[in-house]
Amino acid sequence: MTRIINLRQARKSRARDAKRAQGDANAALHGEAKPLRDARQAERDRAERVLDAHRRDDDPEP
């Protein structure tokens, strides 16, 4: 016995899958969103400042 499907739902599901695939391709092509990129850069900058603040000066004064 075959499975009965609703053609309208199948068409909409196929369209959603196509849009999702296109969106994933665009995301891979263009990278991450600017807010995420800015947040990642801010975290890198903060970590660098913290590391620099904990460095010791080993230069003896003459």
C-alpha cells in the first residue's frame, strides 16, 4: 500500500529545504555575521591586554 501525501505540504517542504541549502551556501561564502565577528575580535583584544598586563619586565636598569 502506498503512502498518501499532501502535495501542498510536500511542495512547501521542498521549497524550505532549497532555501535552507541556499542560506547555508551563502553563510559559508560570506563568513560569519558582523556582530559575531566583532565580539570575537573584542575577546581577542581583551585577552591580549590581560596577557600584556601580566608580563614581567626582565630588563635590569643600569
